[in-house]
Amino acid sequence: MKIKTIRAHELLDSRGNPTLEAVAILENDISAAAMVPSGASTGQHEALELRDGDPNRYLGRGVLRAVEHVNVEIAPVLAGMDVTDQREIDQIMLDLDGTPNKSKLGANAILAVSIACLKAGAAANHLPFYAYVSTLCDPEPTDKFTMPIPMMNVLNGGKHAKGSADFQEYMIMPTGAPSIVEAVRWGAEIFHNLGKIIQEKGWPTTVGDEGGYAPPVRSNEQPLELIMAAMEKAGYRPGEQVSIALDPAATELHMNDTYHLEKDGRKDLTYEEMVDLYEAWIRKYPIVSIEDGLAEEDWDGFNHLMEETEGHVQIVGDDLFVTNAQRVQIGIWENAANSVLIKVNQIGTITEALKTIKLAREHGMTCIISHRSGETELPFEADFAVGTHVGQIKIGSLSRSERVAEYNQLMRIERELGDRAQMATFRFAR
Ligand code: PGA
Ligand code: ZN
């Protein structure tokens, strides 16, 4: 089915910042819309998110130039193309942009179109979105699907919740749940019990950007104690049924080659000292995954963490890899991580994101499909995670509609699939 036209316009994301929505309209008038998320603790090697910089609109964060790039430059070139030719569509936009980091058209402009075409392609083929995604990944698509284990960010800190912990994300992973429906229930029950515990301490139960609580904890370890208490209060066995995943987003803690943990009153930590801290916590708590435990350029630190944890813990690169196959390749050579966080807006096209997933998996690395801290009301990650069969998804907490929309979509997919859905197993379970 051919593309008739593509239209973009400016809307708001979950933080009230402007973002793009692109609508791909096909010749039979079927259409599909996609919105672009946005990060706060962004990696310096991410593709460029084009903002207008006009201080008189949205504090400089408007995206009207990116909108114009879609409407004036991209749309005429893609009109008449087969919408299911995703690779060619993405390549044409890459060629039109011609820069290494998509700074001419803007990665936000390009991605909005890339996802809108992907969704329209699914509609044109009369396939559920996840099923269509799987046809792009697998040479021989099956009718069985792997439901991803969610990482649920129940306590927010860092750049997503000022005043809370220095570390950005304290997540629970229902690694023992038999289904998404059960995983979501377990997660929501633990989340609500955590809220009660925080309330009993006399702290506010306000939430951060990703819907997790953001209490004024006394140390960076205290969230772990609170989460353990919440798991027990909710009646789940820590480590067996539910594990813990961390995203310290350590690039944000890194200055002058050392790490600073304000909440703990500790300054100038070396990467060895950071790894010592993680090891002590791994012994004490059921931590199975650490993302960006070191800063984005600290390859030695990442390698040290890999060696010390000896393959028992999932070591995830987010800012480190920025969903970029070239950086993942360096990570493979350096033995820096055994897992890749996949955020499509870090790289800017569906085709490149799929290429990164393929490379990672060929080298035995796990992949996690991830949202951003600034999200939209149109779910994407749920279908993308099911369609790519990666087995893990990171979509925030069990509150705020833009996060819950993804959990709800996962539950819809699982119910629709019935016994064709199978829960993923977690390689790093204890
Ligand atoms: P971001 O945070 O979207 O603000 O970059 C998410 C993460 O670091 O995983
Ligand atoms: Zn991260």
C-alpha cells in the first residue's frame, strides 16, 4: 500500500514539553499516528533532538522546525512509496539528512515518521502492531510470542525527581510471574505498599517523572530497604518472585573523572569504589540488573563491573550505547556490558534500532525495550517489545497514564494471544 502523505504537528509530552506527532496517511486513507518521547538524562552520543531555541515559545523547547522538516522536506519524498518498505523509508530519510547525528532534519522529525510508517504498515497488512514488527525481525515469523518481563521503576531519583536519591531508578522485576497480567498485579501491589510505607514515615507520596515515588530518603541505600519492606508487606518473596534492578544513570554523578554521591556525603569515588558499592548491595539485596552503573565514557569502569560480577548480574548499557550499533560493537570488544537498553529515539529510526538489537543478540547480549522519562499517550514500547521478542521491557511505574498505557497494552496483547503468549525467562534470575 502506497503512502499518500505524511503530516506532522506539535503536541505536548508527559512533562508538558513540546513534541512531534506524525500521521502517515495511505492511499486507501488508512492512517496511523506516532509521537516521539524525550529524555532528561540523555547520553551525549544520542542522535540530535531538534528544538527551536526560540525563548518566546515553550522556553526554547518548541519543535516547529522539526514539524516543518516533516511536512516540507520528508513528506514529498516519501509520497508514493510502499509503506511496508520500512528499510527504504528510513534510508531515504537518512540520506536526506546526511549528517552522522541527524542534526539537519532532527532525530525527532525522522523518528516520528519512521514509527508512523511502521504503524501504518501494520494497518495496511491487517496485522496487530506487534505481529507486524515481528515480521521485520524474524526471517520466519512464528505465531508464538514472548511476553517481556517488565522493569518497574517504583522509586525515582536523580534528574527525574530532585530531592530524592542520587540514583535515578530503583526498579522491581517480577521475574517469577507466570504472565504479564500477574506481573502487573504484583508490581501494582508492591507499589501501593511502598506508598503506605513512605506515608507512615511522614514523607510525601508525590511521584517523579516515571511515576515512582520520590521521597526525601536519607541515603542512596534506603530505597532498597523500603522496597524490600514493600515486597514483604505485599506478600512476595524477594529474589524468588520479585527481584531488583537499578539504573543509577551514573553519567549524571560523574565529574572530573570521579563519582559524587551527595546523599551519602561521599565525593571523589573511583570506579573501583562504585563497583565495590554495587557488590556490597548485590550481596545484601536481590539485585539482578544494573544499568549505567558507570558513566558513558567509563569503559574501564564498565569492564571492571563485568569482571567482578562474573556474568551473574545483567550489566546494561544505556547512555553507554545510545542504541547505536557502533557503540555496542565497541562494548563487545571491551567486554563492557552484557545487555543493551533500546530507546528508539536515541538512534532515530526503526531500522537502525532493529540493527542494534540484532547485533546485540548475535553476541549473546540481552536487550531491553525502553521508554523515556518524557513520554506520550500513544503506547509504542509494549508492541515493539513483544514484536522483537527481546523478553524485557522498561516502562516506568504503575502510575501516570503514559506509563500505565504501556502496561495496559501488554495485558491486552497477552489476552489477545491467549496460549500463543509465553512469559520470557530471565537469564540472570537468582
Ligand atoms: P531518560 O531516562 O529518558 O531521562 O534518559 C531514562 C533512563 O536513563 O533509562
Ligand atoms: Zn538509563
